[in-house]
Amino acid sequence: MRITKEPEERKTEIIDAAEELFLTKGYSKTTIIDILQKVGIAKGTFYYHFQSKEEVMDAIVMRFINKGVENAKVIASNPDLTAPEKMFQILMSPQPGTENKQQMVDQFHQVNNAEMHQKSLVETILKLTPILTAVIEQGIEEGVFKTSYPRETVEFLLVSSQFLFDEGIFQWQPAELMKKAAAFSSIMENVLEAEKGTFSYISELLGKMPEKEKEEEGD
């Protein structure tokens, strides 16, 4: 007897199954048939929710992005945190599903997923911009930041950081990445007229992976 489920529940099942398959088999090697068999549904049910495998991947990407955005919203709405503390926590706190997200991002780096990769960067920037703009405006009220263009400043910083520090676009050497992270921290302090050292943690954030790689090379 076939079990009937609500559309959203079934859609979530498809996304969950596809995510697991993409992580274990790889995006390019996973077929729609694989997804159908894992969920136990007919082809028509799949196409009721998605037009293609690419659309499923798009839904997975948006779910990762939305989880990160919701986490940022919680931090930004905390009345007990100063603006610099909020920026620190938004940038440094572990994101839900970080490990799976990184594995999924690796799938974007395939040439045939370039468009999807670009879309994920754009969506991240669009969704985080209003949240970080509010944090910058709080910092202006607190007297720790100063800019006449809070939203535009956030947009420039997000676009440059999302693009420059994306491993799928540039393959910086550890030393290069650390230098750029230090430069980016300095640029943020300058454009926001913040106290020197306010954003030094960004070097730590962006330098974690290279430092790990250097340790492995030294073993």
C-alpha cells in the first residue's frame, strides 16, 4: 500500500535523499533514478516537485544558505551584544551542517556546476546584506563604526570577501591567503573607521584551513 504524504514532507524527503547521495556518490554520478529508489517514489512524484537534478541541488544549496542566515539573524537580534561582538559571532560561530556544506561546496567546483556555484554566492550576499547592515548601523549608534553608506559598505565587503576567498575560484597558497586575510581585516577597519585590531579575528577565520594544511605538510 502506497503511503500518501503531504507535498512539503515529500519534497523534504527528496532533498534529504539527494543530499546524502550527492555527498556519498558525488553530484555527477548520482542519477534521478538513484534518488527515486532511495526515497521509494515514482518518477511522476519527483517531477511534481522538481524539474531536474539541478533543481534539487539548488534546493539543497538554499537550505544551507537559509540555515546560516537564520543563525546570523539570531545573533544580530541579541540585545546583549555590541556590534563588533555580533560581527565576530556571525563570522566565527560554527554554522549548522558546516561539514556537509563544505562537502557540497566541493561539488560546485565541478565545471558543470559553475552557474549553481555563482548563484549560491549571490544568494548568500543578498540574504546577509540586510542583517549585517543592521549590525553596522548599531555600531554607528554605539560610536565604534563610522560610515555614511552602511548598506553599500556591507555589499562591497561581502562581494569582495565571497569572491576573493572562494576556494573554487582562487587557489591561494597558505601564506598568500593569510596576507590577504590580514589586508581584508585592515580594509574593514579603515572603511568603518573602527579601532585597530577590531577585525583581526578574520585572519584567524580565513587562516584555519591553511594552517591545518601546513601542519599536515610538516608531518
